[in-house]
Amino acid sequence: MQNKIVLSAVLLACLWALSGCSGFSSSTADLMRPPRLTPEQSAINEALTAAALTQTYTLKYPKSGEYRSAFVFYDIDGDGVEEAIAFYEPDINDTARIVLLDREGGVWKASCDLAGAGQDVEFVAFANLTASGSSDIVVGWSASDGSDKQLSIYTYADGILVNGLKGGGSNMEYDTYLIGDLSGNGRDDIVFTGSSVSGARDAYWVKMVCFDGNDLVISDRMALSDRIDTFAGITAGRISASSPKHGVFIDEVLSNGMLATEVFTVNSSNRFEPVISSAAEAEASALAAPAESPDGDIYEPDYKTPTLFERTFRVNTAYSAASSDNEAAAPLCGDADGDRVIEIPTASVLPGYEEQAESETLYLIEYNHLEGDTLKRAFAAAVNRSGGYRVRFPDEWIGAVTIVNQVESNEWRFIGYNGGEDPLNDLSVELARIRVVSQKDYQDKFLENYRKFSQTRGMFQYYGYVPPAASGPLSVTWDELQEMFSLL
């Protein structure tokens, strides 16, 4: 009984946090005083307690996504009134459960309590997969260490949740996922990546779940590169400025540590069509006729033109001097300039850093659009992920300008590259500076000649400086520096 009381107190605190109260007192007396719940919140608490398999249980919180509470409120059936979903783990096993709570005659009750596919909840999302008038629920589950991730899809029918995937009871192993209308039919689809053991090695793949008019089914599966070590990300958007087609962009960390990208579109039959595909390129190469010399002998050329997939190869800059502490891989695909077209990034070492250690190196990131069978640069920028900003390079800066990273002042200094023996210490052609300043920091006199950018992020402010005597083909004005600067 004591454990149940403690659990209820924790649950009450959780519900109180969800109530949106803005007041907070840090006094010991106020912290000791139990929160006051509305009658409805108390009713939800009682409904969950009554539905739980055991008197003691642990609330489970989604690790990622839009919804991070053990209690998620959403109008699932489309009647204008929110239902509640709760996640918990009973003390009799290591499997989390999902509970649907709804009002019956004005009283909160649990209408179903289903076992999940793991001990933890990775995410919960709502989607229009079946276009039934009710929202479908997608839940990611995992083991306690984050491994063995499984996808479950639940549809709402007759006041309860049922497994939505054809065959029932099936969960789908996944690594990365996305939800969206990829085929353009007005309904959401799910695309997810993963791997399975094939012979002596893992086989990596991408799969798609869609509604075929009667059931939710896995409509297609495509093989991915056999050089993958892990997945870095997945996103979707227009594949080029000249095409309305949307594609799925899959970022991969290869076994050599490099990053690469594969791209697929989805046709009206809910099938993948490769745009950049390692497997498709390998198959095409195998079918190609071998080259012959004039005397009829087959020969291999000394130089092989990189395939489109190989042209997406780029260094993983997550461990560079400009990375943030929580990054695992960068740069990744995304709409970096807001034009609704996904850019595929590549990275090159800034001049002067060729012999530097990785942790000291800075890179120039080129953001490329896919045009036919080529990657064409849309723009290039230096990205300071730890500082939270990006600086676009004018074309004349590329190869001619580098950056001095002054860690002690949290500042980047942009200088002309002279190619000398110690180019990073030659500040004779200084073009601009950008400094990140915390409002907590002492504002020293060295900011007197700086100008403040209009963008801020939390407690951080951004200042820029352009030397008053700057001139020459590489120089920029303050107005130009403001246009080049943007927050991530």
C-alpha cells in the first residue's frame, strides 16, 4: 500500500505539471505541500491506477518526439474531445504498456490496456494513415539500453486500440523513421530503416508502410549500402528546385567513418524509386558491358568516375572544433535555406587546417541541390554548431578565406588566407569577427566596437565586427555580414 501511495504522489505531480500552472515556489514548505489537482486530473489518476496490472508500477516517458509525458492528451476519434494515453511498466515484468483512457458518461475509464514491444518508449506520434476519421497512433519501443527498437501502429476502432498492421500483433524493427504523405495521396505513410542478419553480415534496408485501401501493409523494401555502420538521420522533402517530387533522404555513417546519403522517391503505387542508391548503382555497373581496348582486350581504366552515391561521401565533422557536445554525426541533409528543397551537404577542410588535429579542424560545408545526375552547390557556409550559427561564404571567399577559432573569447575571426607557413596567425587581412556572448558574462570593453546582430538565442547574444579600414575584393560591409549570418 505504501508503494502505491508513493506512486500516486508521483503521478499526481506529473499531472499537476501538465496542467500548465505558471507559478513556482522554491521554498521548502511549498515543495513539501502536495499539488492541488483539479477533479478531472484526480479522475484520470484513479482511472490509470484502477487499470494497472499491479499496485506498483513505473510511469514511462517517451524519449524523443513532440510528446514527452507519460500522459498524452489527443483527440484520437475526432469528436472534438481529447482522450488520454498513458504509458507504464508493471512490476511483474520488463514490458511497458499503453493504456487508452476515455470518458464514459463523464467518468474517466481505461478502455484498453495493451502490452508494448519493449521496456521503454522511444516516441509516440499521431498520423493519418488509414483516413478513417480517427487518428492512428505510432509508438516506438526499445529495450532499456535503447537497443532492439520496434515500431507499433495502433488504429482506433469501437473505443479501443487495435494493432493496425496487417497480420496483427506484428511489430517492426527500426532504426530511424519518418511519417508523412510521401506518395501524394493525402494519407500519411511511414518510412523506416533497419538491418537484419544476412549470412555473415548485416543487410541494411528501408521499408515503407502504407494503407492499401483495406489494410496497413509493408508496401516495399529496398536494399541500402552494404558499407553502412549505422544510420545518422532521415528526412523528406523536394528533391530539386525543378521538380515537385518529394524524396526520402537517408543519411548513413559508413564503416570507414564517412557520411553518405541515399535518396528515394515514392510513386503512386507506394513503391520506392531509387534516385541515389548504392545497390542500384552496383547493379547497373554489373550489367554494364566491359570496356574494350582497340585490339579487343578487356581493360579496367586507371580512374573510375565516382558514382552519384560516392559523390555524397563527406567527412563526419561531429568531432571537429565547431561541433556541439551532443552531436553524433554532421552534416546531415535538410532544408538549410528555407526553399523547401532538401540540400545534400559535403564538407571540405578550411584553408590552413590541413595538418591540424581533427578536434582543432574547421570545415566549409557545401549545401548541394540534386540536379539530374549531379550535385550542384546552392551555397557554402561555415557552421559553428557549438555557437549555434552559420555564416554563408560569398563565392569569392571559397578557397581564399579561412577562420581563426578563438576559444577563449568564443569568437570566430575571418581572415584572408595567404598560404604561408603559419597562415592562421597572419591577421593582416582581417575581414570580420563574430562573437557569442552570454548575458551572464561580464561585458568587457572589447565589445565597444562590435555591433549586435538582431537574432538571439536564449541567454546568448551575437556580436559582429567589421574592420573600419577593410577594403579589397574579399572585404564585406556590416550589412553584408548580417545577411551572411543566421542561427541554426
